[in-house]
Amino acid sequence: MKIFSIVVPVYQNERNLADTIPALLSLAEKLADYRFEIIFVDDGSTDRSRELILDAARQYPDQIRVVLLTRNFGQTAATQAGLRYASGHCVGIISCDLQEPHEMFIDMVHAWEQGKKFVIGERVDRAEGYWHQLLSGVYWYLVRWFAFPDYPSMGYDFCLLDRQVVEDVNLINEKNSSIFVLIYWFGYQPFRLPIRRGLRFKGRSQWRFWKKVHFTLDTLIAFTYLPARTITFTALISASLCIIYLVVIVVQWFLIRAAPPGWVTLAGLMLLIGAAILFSLGIVSEYLLRILHETRKRPPYVVEKIVSKRFSE
């Protein structure tokens, strides 16, 4: 019998789990031809999330497995951990808040049975606030413009992967990255199922403004040359402006024998060049920090304990 696994990263989802656990378990009845497993990955929650998923694992030992991380490593690391311990022939990924329509997993599995190795729930609408949609829209616009032109315009984090794709992901321990952009980077042609992302009725999203900024920067550095090229373009623009300014000064001197005020001009040029240098050094520092993280060879996550019938650690 083939196995269908679902990976669910959990972080501060105490208020969602009472609905999420039975909702996902109900899929087993509709996929009776599959052995069904759910892998909850606790990403260092400090509320009762860990307690709730451990209780569920004791209540449904044949269907629920729990991976406990030692601290909060982030969504990408938690998803990587879940994929590593998933045993399914096909593996689904969904957020714990169930803003995505979990029942679509049935259609995803049917698409996989027809040979689709990478099935995504492509958002065509989002029932969320204006500012949240605006910030997310900027992020996905940057991904589409500078990395993957055919990337879903509203992104995706609800998908199903063939075992081959899962094994590809498991070969990579890359840090400071986006797991869903990384999966897209492999090049498997996605089979797209349109979905509507619903409102979050319980709990509070952990995606704060600065987390989104940091995540955007990580994605641009990991999958595009934009930050490095920005240094080149800044240098070219600065050099062009300086040359134009020097030409204007020379022409002005020869025509009317007048020179521009000295200290104002020098101060302006020094501020402009100094800002460009500091900006360039900041971008270089971001690359150096990520190189440092990779050369240290630290794992992207640390597993404290695995609770399942197959593992006892």
C-alpha cells in the first residue's frame, strides 16, 4: 500500500491545532487506498502547541508522528525536518493554520497518480488585509521579476511532492533560504490547482514586518544576482553623474570663467560617494555572513526528539 504523508510546521499554533488535527485526519477516510501519516514539526513553540501534538500522537500512533526541534529555526528548517522524516511515496505540505483548503489534497493526490511530480495550490485570491497583501505582493513580484518569471503571482506554500522531489530537497542543507522557492528552483514543472487563501480565524500570524524583510533579503541573495548587481549599477550611476558634473564644471569655467562654490560641492560629492560605499559594503557583508554560515557546516535544525512508532530518539 502506498503512503501519503503530510508535513505540518508548527509554531505558536495552540489555538489552531484543535481544528487542524481532526481536519487533516479526516482525509484518511477519503484516501482509503493509502496509508496515511501526518508529521507535525514543532519549531520551538513556547505555548501549548507541543503538548497538543504529543497528545495527538499518543491518541493516533498509527497516523501521527511528531518531530520536536530544540528551538525556533524558522519555517524553512521546520519543513526540511518534516520532509526528511516523511516516508510517503508522495508528501504534502500545509501550514498549521489551514488558511489553505486542506481538502484539495485529494485532488493533488489524484494529479500525482497521473504522473505529476510537483503539484501546487496556486492562489488566485487571498481573503486577507490590504497591508498584508501589499507586502506579500511586493515579495512575490521581486521573485517573479528577478528569479522565476512563471512563479505563482501570489506565491504558494501548499503543495504535494513526489518522492523523487522530496529526496532532492533532502540532499540540500542550505540555510537562509526559502523552502518553496528552493523547490521551484529544481525545475520540476508544477501542476497548478487554483485555490483561495482564507482568513485566519484563530491565533495570530508570526510573520511580523521585519521577518518578512529578512525573508525577502534571504530569497534575493539565495536565488538572484540582484544585490551584487546593485553594487555594479550604483557604481556606474555614481561614476556617470560625477563625469557629467565634471563636464558641466569645465564648460562653465571656459564659458563664463566661474567655478561652483567649493565646500558645498565637495560636501555633497563626499556624502554621495560615502553613502554608496557604505551601501555596497552592507551588501557584501550580507553575502559574507551567508558564506560564513555555510562554511561552519552547522545543521539547519536540531532535532530534540521524534515521537512515532517507527522512531524512538
